[in-house]
Amino acid sequence: MAIFVCKFGGTSLATLPQIDKAIDIMLADKSRRFMVVSAPGARFKGDVKVTDLLIRAAAEYRLTGRSESADQVVERFREIVPEATELCERLHKELLERLAEKEADNHEEAVKAFGEYGSACVVEAILKKKGISAQMAEPRELGLTIIGSGHNARPDAKCYAKIGKVLRSMKGFDIIVVPGFYGYDNAGNIQTLPRGGSDTSGAVVARAAGATHYENWTDENGLRRADPRIVPHAATIPEMTYDEARELAYMGFKLQDACFEPIKGNNIVLSVRNTNNPDHPGTRIMDTRTVAPEERIVGVACEQNFVSIGMRKLYIDKEVGFGRKMLGVSEKLGLPYEHTLDGVDSAALLLARKYLKEEGMFDKVVKGLKKACRPEAMMIRDMALLSVAGFGMQNHFDVHARTFSALAEAKVAVRMIDEGADDLSFFVGVDNEQAAAAVKAVYDAFYSEQFQS
Amino acid sequence: MAIFVCKFGGTSLATLPQIDKAIDIMLADKSRRFMVVSAPGARFKGDVKVTDLLIRAAAEYRLTGRSESADQVVERFREIVPEATELCERLHKELLERLAEKEADNHEEAVKAFGEYGSACVVEAILKKKGISAQMAEPRELGLTIIGSGHNARPDAKCYAKIGKVLRSMKGFDIIVVPGFYGYDNAGNIQTLPRGGSDTSGAVVARAAGATHYENWTDENGLRRADPRIVPHAATIPEMTYDEARELAYMGFKLQDACFEPIKGNNIVLSVRNTNNPDHPGTRIMDTRTVAPEERIVGVACEQNFVSIGMRKLYIDKEVGFGRKMLGVSEKLGLPYEHTLDGVDSAALLLARKYLKEEGMFDKVVKGLKKACRPEAMMIRDMALLSVAGFGMQNHFDVHARTFSALAEAKVAVRMIDEGADDLSFFVGVDNEQAAAAVKAVYDAFYSEQFQS
């Protein structure tokens, strides 16, 4: 039996007409029983999302004991359901209560999570008003436990069974509304998932509910084979595996890939679809798929601002432990590394600049490498990384030829290549300034005759 | 002032006519003052080299208290200088003395080193008979100290100054003959360098003598841009830097690259030349050189029998310390690693099979990785590695395009790529069975219109 969990993003819930679209989607298929909601997003270009208002509100309140932004949040809900005066007053009161707990460790988290909570309350009210048998399931009732905090906050896999039990106990309702983005820590305090965490909430519900499909409803027709800001004509990816999606999501894809953990390997099809264009099939992500004989890659992703720290030293190859010493430096500083590159008398450590923002951190890495590895010379180079990905590359000899011929023609200098950890992608380093030219060249090398969207 | 050190290999000293050629080369230029000699090599295809006879002799003697192979060694010297009966008798006596010390820790080393020692005595005698002012300088007199042992034996850099002093004190002689391959440890016992170590002895003499040139005289016209067994028409490399030579020497080049250490960075030009064709300029290796604008690569090297151990695990990228754990496994087992490859949810450790010969070693690595890294899946793949090298690649956008287009056309599947540790090479992994096809394709992609040798 098909069971669909549908997660709706901020723009899909920003106004009443948008919520109506989302509800129409829910009603179009009886299998769509679970509706995971984000906080109301931007209504128009330049509009402030409710979550951002809430972050401001928490800061304002801690500083001044009151908050104008909090009023704006309540106003946003009132704009959606002006007739539900009682609900809006209750939401206002509850938000003020959360703001008042300004000494709590989780003050910001609790306030920030209010956007999804309020959104779920509002959607539940609208559904009920339409005469639909609907019920909100709050993460506390569900037992959605968050472990870790900050960037490392994630759902506790141990809670899936409990959530499933609660959801099954609600089988009397046609639609169950779950606020995304937050849960509770073991002490019972609200904790939020990293930004974009509603995707993960939806995945947890999908796993717990034993869903066959997890639909992620956004404002775009699925995921594209290349960043549309660089390649406006980039085609939508009809389907790919979770592994392929990870290769692309890693670098600049819109989908928050932390949401894969609960669903990957559980026979759940994740699709990314467009609330404003529900007839478009979007992008389907699944455990396994059949690769068409002519397919070479699923897409090309790109992220800028990596830095390669290269070291030269005669006979590195005979120095047992060199690589371990090199990686020990970044590990000691708590830095993840992206790639290590090995030459004969040279080695390089490639790090993401985003992890090096702390003042003096980069110098610490360089100093640490000098001390641990004693190189004869060091070379620092900034670069962007492209990920060229897709299982299809296994079936063709010419994927590299196409890629590098296109880069040569575009006069893009290749700064690094790392391939071989698996059979489904390779990484190419280029100068930051050439990143866009590189993405365009690679995309066109594989898809120039297939304009679709 | 130009000072040349000339090292002659085994085939250049295998017979009297060959030794005469070597002496003619020495006499052709007054700057050629230092002559470093190997043991007599093969006289014809299938002939046994003196060094191999000596290894047998040591084993025979330890087993039976006598040795036929030792007699054959003396016979080889007698064949070269039949008239020097006194010298040949002395050599016979000295070899028997070395053999007799069968309880010594360095028994095999002392016997093995006798080939170079005898060769130097014989060459000195021939030079003197020709009326040339020549003198042998034995490594003990020179103070050539060896540190480490077995595969790790190497000259002690601290002894260069002392050797230089001794050599300068011999300025009364026109030609100084130095036996290669061996020296003495700090206790005064003979120690040999790893096989091919006469190249290193020559480099030590070149460094110590303040030479401007180190000529390595072989039986080929220098080094080729690709293995001539695979690409018979491969051109000779006219010149390259030490760094470039290292990239190629690493994988299957004939020159023993341990010899670079004493000379690299000391303004010494190393040339590889042909005793049988002294008019050919051979290959010059130097610290720096000017790369012609049209030059792309200096050559392509290849070695077979590497194994990649790949691991898959969701969110490896977020696991701080994964790489260090992976490298810790090989380090603990005392294994050098060739490459590490990094994917998004995957990583691979690439090792040379030659280091995995000990029974059960490969299983130990796999077991160690399973325990340390806890992968969800492992993939083992054997492969050959190509090294495409040359500073010229920095000046051209199309080096990768040419390489991978050629491989695609030859239907060679690319299994790994590692580039970016420096600007002068990249590694490409292919199936062992496709190694020759790959080398041929890459060579022809860069040199198909330049048949020369």
C-alpha cells in the first residue's frame, strides 16, 4: 500500500492561496496522509521569512525585553487566517511565553521553532475548516528526539519506532500535520535541526510511518543537472539514486542531504516537486534505478572557496606516516578535510574555506603542517571544486574525454582531480573565477542537445 | 671549471673491449676525472652478472664451505685481464677471505660488494698499463659511510665533506677509480646500497667532488618518453628536471632515483648516456630548465599491480578523523601507501601489491580497515597506475583533454585519477590488462608525429 509523506517548504505555505495549493495536492491522492510543514516563507522577492523574523525576535527580546519582529510574526499568521481570531491570539500568547524564557539555554531554538509550530496550527485550522478530518501531531507527542546540537543536531534513530506507533494510533484522521524543523532533547527541551531541517523532519516521519514515498514540495520543478544561475537552460533530473544525489548535494544542491539518513536504503522514493506546478513529475531519488544505456552523468555540481595546501619534499613516498601526520593537523584543529592529493615528492591537503573562518585558523593549519610534515616548500592555492556525477559513467569510456575536452575548449585550467573512491563521480578543481565557465562547459558537453526543464 | 664524474654500468665493463670504450670516453675530455664502476655485467643475452654470481657464491659457501660460483667470478676477471696474473691471484685470495667470514652479519654484503671492488682493481690496472696516471679510491679510504640497512641503506650525508677532502688530496692523478655499490657502516663493516646502488655511489662522488656533471653511462641512449617494451618508437627525453624525473622514475624508470638525493639542488647536471654510442647526447637531468612553449609532457610512466581498497559509508565527509584512521591501518602494518582517494560517501586507500607479499598481509589491511573505519561496503580493485608528467602541462589547457580522449579512443576505462599535489604530473589508474594500451595511447597522443630515438 502506498503511503505518501508530503513536506511543504516555506514558499508553499507563505500565503493562504499557497496553502490552498498544498491542500489541493494533499487531497488529490488519498495516500498523501502526512503533511510536514515549514514556517511561512517569503511571499515575494525581498520578503523576510518567518524564521528570520523569529531569530531577530529572540535577539531583540533578550536585549530590550520586547520585540517588534515577534509582532510581525503574529501578523503573518493573522494575514493567512484573519477569521481565526482565537487561534491567532493563542499563538501570540504562546510566542510571548517562549520569548519570556530568555535565560533558557534553548531560548533561540524555542523561539525559532515557533514558525513551524504556528504554521502547523494554522494549516490544521484551515484543513478542519474545509471539513477535512485533520489533526496536528506535535514532535513532543510523537517522541521526536534530537541528539547533538547546533550544526550537529540530528534526529535520534532510536525514536523512529515510537513515532511510528504514535502515527499509527492516529489512523482515524485523513491528514496528520507535523511541524518540521524541531524536536526535543532528552531533557524535554525544544531543539532545532540545522537550517533546512524540515526536510529531515519529513524524512523521519516518512521512515517512521513506513512510507513508500516522501514528496518534498518546493517552488521549483525538481533538481537541475547544473545550477540554473549558471546554466539557465539546465534540464531537470528525472531520477537518480541517493548515492548520486549525495555526490551533487555535497556541493551546492538545494536539498538538505542530512534528510537522506532516515530514508536511504528503506525503499522510500524521495521526490522533489513544485507546489506551483504539480503536474510536473519533478526529480525522483531512490535506492536503485535503471541507468539508460546512453546516459553518462546525472549532473555537475560546483562549490567555490576551497584551498589546497601543497607540500614538496624529496622522497615523501618513502616516509611512512606522512599522510597520517598531515591529516593529524586538521583533525587536531577539528577541521574536516575535503581531499588529500598525493604526488611522488608532494602531497596536498584540500580544505573548505568555510571551516577556516575563525581568525588565525588558516595560519594554524599552515604552521601545524610545517611542524608535523617539515616540507621543503609549500604552495597555497584557492580553487572551486566541480563534482561530475552519475552511475552512467561506468558504461562509457568517453566521460573524461568529454569533460576535459570541454574544459580545454573553455580555456579552464585544471588544478586538481580526485577520482576512484567510488565509481560514480569525480572531482575537478578549477580557479574560483573559472568555476562558472567550467560548469557551463561540462554541462554543455553532456546535455547541449537536450534542452528541457 | 667543469668537473665530470662518470659512472659506468655493468654492460659497459663486462669485457675488455667494453672497458676500452669506457676508458676512451674518460680520455675524450680532461674534465672526466672520476670513474665510478659497477661490477662486470652481462656479456650477452642470458649471461649471469658478476653480482648475481657473488650472491650465489655466498649462499653456496655458507652451505658447503666452498663455491663454484666464486671461481666463475675470478674467471670473469681473468678473462678481462688474462695477463695480470698477480692481480687475479690477489683477487681470488681476497674473495676467499671474504667468503670465509661466513659467520659475519655482513657476510652476504661483503661478498656481494666484491664485484665492484674487483672491477675497480681491474680498471685501475688497465688504465695504468695504458700509461694513464690512475688511482683507485676505495670507499674505506674515502670515508663513504652507509647508514640503515637492506632496502633502507643509504649514504650518510655527513660524509660528503670528508670524501671531498680525500678526493682533492688525490689531485696528482688524472683518473680516480671508485668502486660503486658499497661503503662501510660506522663499525667499519662493508655495507651495500640497495640493488643499483652504484648510481648512488656516483652521485655521492659527484657531490663530494664538487662536480658540475654526473654522467651515468649505460647501454641505452638515455631515458625514453615511454617504456620501449610497450612503445618501441618512444623518443629519448633530451632533458628534464629532477622533479620531473622523480615523477617518472617512481614508476618503472631504469634510473635508480635514490641517487638524486646527493645531487638534486646542487647545480649538478646528471646525464644518462650510452657507452656504445657516445655521440648521442642522451638525457640530461637538471635542477631547472626552460620548457619549450609547445611542450606538454616529458613522458608517461606506468607500473602495474596496485590495489585500491574502497569503502562506502554515508556521511564520511562529516566524520572527523576518517582519513587518519584509514592511514593509521597501513602505517601500523609498516606499509607505505600510494594514494588516498576521497569521495562524498566513500574513500579509498591505494597500495602497491609489492608491499603486500607477506602471507596474510592483504587480509590484515582489509580487516584493519573494517575495524578502524567501519565501512558499510568495501570494494577491492586491482589496477595499474600511469604517471603523466612534465612542467609543460602548466602552459597548456589541453593536456587532460588529449590524455583522456586518447584513452577513450583506445577503450581504456579510467579507474582513478589523482592530481593536484603539484603542477607537474597526474596519475591515472587503469586495469592491469589495459596498462600497455593506455601507455601507448597516451604516448601517441603527445608524440605521434615526433618519431625520434
